Amino acid sequence: MRSAGSTALLAGRRARSSMLSWEYIGRAFGCGPEEALERFGETLPDVDRDEEV
């Protein structure tokens, strides 16, 4: 069984790999885009190149 933290991490990374914005992911987790980036931390070069955090 997974802990809540690892489940959230997996959900955040899967959302990002589905090309959802850091702003959208942050709202889903009750934080801002900067905190979402810090928390889930995987950037996607093709997606994040032109995106402001």
C-alpha cells in the first residue's frame, strides 16, 4: 500500500507528463504553481521551455 505522500507525488508527476500546467496542478493540490513545481519537480523540456512558473 502506498503512503499519501507517494500517491500525491505520483499523481502530480502523471499530471505533468500529461502536459497539464503547473498552475493547474497547483490548484488541484491547493498550492501555487511555484510550490507545485517544487513539490513534484519534474520539468518536461518540450513543455516547460516557454512556460512561466
